[in-house]
Amino acid sequence: MTSKLSAPAVSLSRRVFASGGSLVGMAAALGLSPAFAAPGDGFGQAEWAQRFDSDARLVVPRSTTPLLSPQTLAATEAAIQRYQQIVQQGGWQKINGPTLKIGVRSQAVVALRERLMRSGDLDSQAGMSPVFDSYVAAGVKRFQARHGIGQTGVVGKETYAAMNIPADVRLRQLETNIVRLRSFAQNLGRRFVTANIPAAMVETVENGEVMTHHAAGVGKIDRQSPVMQARVLDINFNPYWTVPASIIRKDLIPKMQADPNYLTDNKIRIFNKENQELQPSQVNWNSMEAINYRFRQDPGGDFNSLGVVRINIANPYGVYMHDTPAKGIFGDDYRFVSSGCMRIQ
């Protein structure tokens, strides 16, 4: 079943991991901290004061402000000014130490408090006690939320690594991405979908307000989701999946070499150029012969790689958005798992 649509979709680049150009770590999806958040966002100063006694179960509220919006541009400009000040003041010191959590007493906690205060994640009124208390836990969660890290309130290897990225690098990221935001935020119309690849998130927007947020699985480091602005063409329910040649070569052939029943178990059929169905035993899996054939997986939400829905997008890269039977990925912090297409929760 196919339903026609006509809404633009926007993808934002993930080249951050190689070049430091991320949209992650900026306000809302941008992840601005309270010290320089835009008025009205979930971490405004008034709300900070109300919540400073620090419920350890702090959950970051979802913003209804679109990533591609004048408000986000203003927040990013404010963040640039704030980070320019931080850099001029010498940035922040690297911090290292043991795993830190509520109840720990250590000089490392003093360094942690100073680091959180520098980035605006902890109010200066919290003091410099060596005890890791609920105030510090809330500040850590704010920092983790802004950087796409699981909001545990515990400082471990991943959180230390994010905190130790120098302030001047963060400033360059902001300066790079404000250009991207300005470029992508033009002529989007009343309804659009934004795929924020660095954050592995998708948002739907109507009349200037975010309607829904969705976790996403996006391209791997070596199979990155492309940067583009394109139009959604249609939605297919219970789709077949035709396996791309790149996946036949990189994934399917090695899987068949390891397990001759892989195609049968996953209900994937083989067709030659005359559209005649072949049996797996007719193919030499120790060669590249398989790339001459078409591989098609039967519909089925429990096993089909596209799940129960595919959203087609006009683009030259052969990518699209789709469901997945592997729902567990949406609970993971690291969701760079696909071959370029976007898996949507």
C-alpha cells in the first residue's frame, strides 16, 4: 500500500566525528546549557532556580522549537558569544579521575564542579565541596543530555571524554554549524521533517512547532547518511526490501559464506535478469557472482529489514526512511548503525 506525500525532508551532516562540525551539543538538539539557553526553552534561568535542589531523576524536556528556526539561530549566536568568552578566559582544564557518582568524596569532584560551572551546567552557588551530591548529579545529567550521552548522572569514560574536548573546538563547531543552520532553514514551507544525523533524531514540524520527536538509526562511520534537502514522495506500508548492491557485496555474501541458510531463514529471494527465481545453491558464494542478481526480502514486520513502513525521498543516493524490526536500537545512546538510510522509531 502506498500513500502519496509532498513534504520536504532535511538531513543534517554528521561529519562532526572527523572534522568537529556537529549540530550535536548545541541548543535543545543543540543542547545549550542554562547559562546561555534561549528564553523559553526547557532550561531557562527561572526553571533552573525552581529545580536547583536537583531531583536525581532529572529528565530533559522536549522542546517544541524546531531545530531549523529563528529561535535556534538566536540561541546558537548567543552560544557563540558565550564560548568566545570562555575561550578568551582560557577555556577549561581537562579532568580525569575515577568513576564519580552520588556519595563519592574526592578532589576530582571539585574539578568536576568547576568544569560544569564553566559550561553553565552547574550554578556557581552550588559551591566547591568535594562531595558528589544531587546538585552535581543534576549538572552532570544536563551536560550528558546536551552531548547525546545517557543521562545517568554518573561520570565515566564517555562523559570524561566529552568534557575534555577543548572549548575552542566547541566554538569552531558552533561557528561551522550556524552557517549550516542558516543554509538549511530557508524555504522549508509549513510542514517539514528534519533528520538531525549527529543527534540520531528526527523531528516533524508544522506551522513552526515540533509535532513529534523520533529516535533514529543513521549511517555508520564508513556508510554515512548523506546531507541533502529533498521532498518526501510517498509512504509504502508492508514493503518488499530490494537489497542494494553495496549491501550484497559487503554484508550478504559474507553472511552466506558463514551460514548457507541465511537467505532462507530471512525470507530473501534471488532473481536473475529474466526475473526467474534462483535457489541459493545455484550461486557461487565464494565469488562476486551474487552482485549480478536481484535480492528481494518478503514483507513482514517481524523480519523484513524495512519493518512495516518505508518513506521514499527524492534523492540521487538511493536512501530513504523506514521502520525496523530491531526496535532495541532506539534505546541505545550510539545509533550510527545503518548503511545510509534512516531507521525511524
